[in-house]
Amino acid sequence: MPNDDFTENPVLYREITFRKAQESEDMIEAREVRGLSDFIIPEKTNSNIIERLSERRRGRHNEAVAVLQQELACIGREMEPFILESGKLLLTKLSESDRAIEFLFKKIESDTDLETFSIKSFGELWDAISQKSVSRRQWIKEMDETLKKLEVARAEKIKELLKKYTKIMEDISYFSPSDVHRFIHTEAMMINQALLANQRAIAKLFVNLMEADLKRELSQWLKWQERQKDWTIIQKDYVVRSFREFMARKEVQEPTAVKRDMENMIKDQISLSRRRMELLQVLCDLLPPTHSKAEINEWYESLVALNKYIDTHNVQHMMIIRIQYERVCQECLANVQLCKNKLLSLKVCTEKEAEKVVNPDFFKMVGRLQNRFEQELEQMDRGFEDLAKHIEQDCKDLYKYFQQAIVLWDDHQLKLSQQENELQVKLKECRRKHENLNQV
């Protein structure tokens, strides 16, 4: 007897249980399906399982979106230290470079320091500053490349993250795959806009840094060029001042050799003047009747010869002094050329500019010195010439005076002789008369 809802047949129940144990899972499922009623009478008129599934999927979807936003923010936080580190490293390097460049400029800060500089030193200084500028721009480029790489890495991470959450949202199935892709595409567009803004900011930062560094280099180049101009002026002034000091030296204005030759000439003139005075004093002993006219002529010839010797001696000394003056002038001209060569060797100016520096002033100073020497020589020559003429005229006058004295003496002697002869004649006449009287 089969079981009903109220009566249990143990034997039948055991057989049924045994058969169920021997049935496969598919057979069980098929039997259970066959046992279903043809008509389903729901306990409730409206079931909310779809709403609950949709709500569950929406929650999971919103949670996935929130986690996506959190992970995107996490990527930003992860990248930020690397960006800050790159900027701080650049600022540190630029600060060190600024201090190094400032130290280089201190070498030409004062005019005293510029005096010891050369054009080569200026070139080496600017090469060092220029090398610093090249390094600075290289650092800026390296930071720009680093930031770009970080942005590429950020984009790759975001790309992988979006792929990951696209798959997650598709598995959640809150939206259809097309809606999920549309949502991810919208997020990607906003992220791309942010990434593009970052790239524009990086590019603008690079341009601003390069522009600021170029302006800094231009300012430093103008400062370096200004100091180089100051150095050029200082070197020109130094050359001009050194030449003026050379021209103002006592050895140039009053040459020692000329002074020595003048002293020797004066000593010789004193000695020769003493000889001439002795020769003039000899004239006192050449008075008639003890000395003849021939002796006077011989004395005069000796005096003329001595005067000519003195004149020749003076001319010789003047020639020596002139040679010394010319030597000094040649030294001055040589110093002018040395100053010009120094300007050219220092590369302070071109040859044409050096000529402009040298020609007007230096040659004028040498010309004034040469004119003074010429005036002194001319005055000395004129003085010697006037003295020689005066002495020659005095000697001639003295010679004429003594000649006239001799002529007068000869005339006097002649008259005395005539008077003596007349007296002798008269004496003889008187003696003859007395003798005649005595005889009478």
C-alpha cells in the first residue's frame, strides 16, 4: 500500500530510498522536473527578485566606481612624490649653480681685480659661465623628460586600471557592456583632459624655465660684456698713464747722459777759457820795443787757433748732446710702439683703434719734448755762435789795437830817429862852428 500524507509504509519507503540512492543526479533532476505541476500558483501576486538583483548589482557597481576613483586618486598620490622630488632636485642644482656663477662674477667685481685680468681670462670666465648655463638647461631638459616619463607611467597605470574595472563592471552587469564602455570612455575622456592639462603644464613649465634661464644668461652676458668694456677702459687708461709716467720721468725730461756731457763740456770750457786767458796775458809782455810785429802776428794766430779749437770743442759737445737727446726721443718713440703693441697683445682694441689712442696724445707729448730739446740746442748753438763772433771780434779789435800801437810806435821811432839825425846834424854843425871859432 503506497504512502499517503498520513500513513507511512516502511517497506515502500525503504525501496524508494534505495532507488533514489542508485539514481544519478541527472535522473533525479529529470524526475523532479516531471513531478512539477503544470500550473504554478504563486504565493504572491508580485515578486521583487529582479529589483533586489538590480539593487545588488547597482551597489556593487557603485562600489566598483568608488574604488576606481580611490585607486585613481591613489595613483595621483603615488606619482606626486616623484614629481616633487624632481622639482626639488632641479631647484637644488639651480641654487648651487647660481652660487657658483656668483662666485665667478666676484672675480671681476672690483676694478682692482680687473687690472690683473687678461682677455684670455675673460674668455675662460665666460666659458665657465656658459658651461654652467649648458648644464642648467640640461638639468631642465632632464626634469622635463622625467616629468613626461612620469606622466606616461601615470597614463599606463590609469589605462591598466580602466581595463581592469571595465572587466569588473562587465562582470557585475549592472549596465550593458556598451553602457559600461560608454561610462569608462567618459571617465577616460575626463582623465585624458587632466593628462593633457598636465602635459601642457609640463610644457609651459619647460618653456618658462628655459626662457627664464636664457634671460638670466643674457643678463649675465651683458654684465660680463660691461665688465669687459670696463676692463678695456682700465687697460687703455693704464697704458696711457704708464706712458705719461714714463714721459714725466727725470731720466726723460733731464737725461743723465746729457747732464753728464754738459758738466764735461763746462769743465773743458773752463779749462780752455783759462788757457785763452793765459794767452791773453802773454800779450802784456809783447810790448815794443822788446817785441816785434811778427811776434804779435804769431800770438794772434795762436789766439785764433785756440778760439777755433774752443768752437770745435763746443760743436763736438753739442753733437754729443744732440745724439743723447735723439736717443731719448727714440726711446720715447719705441715706448709709444711698445704701448701700441701692448694694447694689441691685450686685445683691448683693434690696430686702428690703437692708432687713435696712440697718435694724437703720445706723439704730441714726444713732439713737445723733442721741440724743447731742439729749442735748448738751438739756444745753445745760437749762444755759442754769438759768443764765438763776439770773442772773434774782440780778438780782432785787440789785435788791431796792438797793430796800431806798433804802427804808432814805429812812427814814433821813425820820428825820433829823424829828430836824432837832425840833432846830430845840428850838433855836428855846432861842433864845427865851435871848432872854427876856436881856431880863430
